[in-house]
Amino acid sequence: MAKRRANDSPIGDVLKEIISANKLQPGIDAVSVADAWKNLMGNGVNTYTRNIALKGNTLYVELTSAVLREELSYGKHKIIQMINEELGREVVKEVVLR
């Protein structure tokens, strides 16, 4: 059973404690990065995106178009920057396009 607190705490602080105590941050990051990819890349890229996975600090994106994969490979640094900016912290350090 969880401990009961005697003082009042903001809900944000309580949620951060729960997330860190239960080691939920990696799963939350994976979902957040996938959502950020879909929001930032738009329908054109999402049509050719098959799978998005975050393992550690590396984002793996599986694409069905070789041409699109080549085009996106030139802007990996910008993709990393945009995703991290969307999330508000550095989650992705490398992008691998497959």
C-alpha cells in the first residue's frame, strides 16, 4: 500500500514521483516521440512510415519509400532538433532510418 502524505502537493509533483518510482518514463518517452514524429512530419511522410520505435536515445523509423528515406537522411540533425524541441527536453540523440 502506498504511503499517505500529510502535506498537500501539486498534482504535477505527485505524478512525477509516481512515474519515477514505477520507472514509467521510457514508455512515456516512446509514445511521446511517436506522437511528435506524426505531428511534425505531416501526412506525406506518415503515409510512408511503417514503424516508429525508441530504444534508449535512438529513434528507429521504418519507411516504405527508399526515396523518402534518402531525403530524410540529409536532415537527421534537424529531425532530432525538432523532436526534442517538441518534447521540451533531449530524448532523441540519434535517428536511424530503415
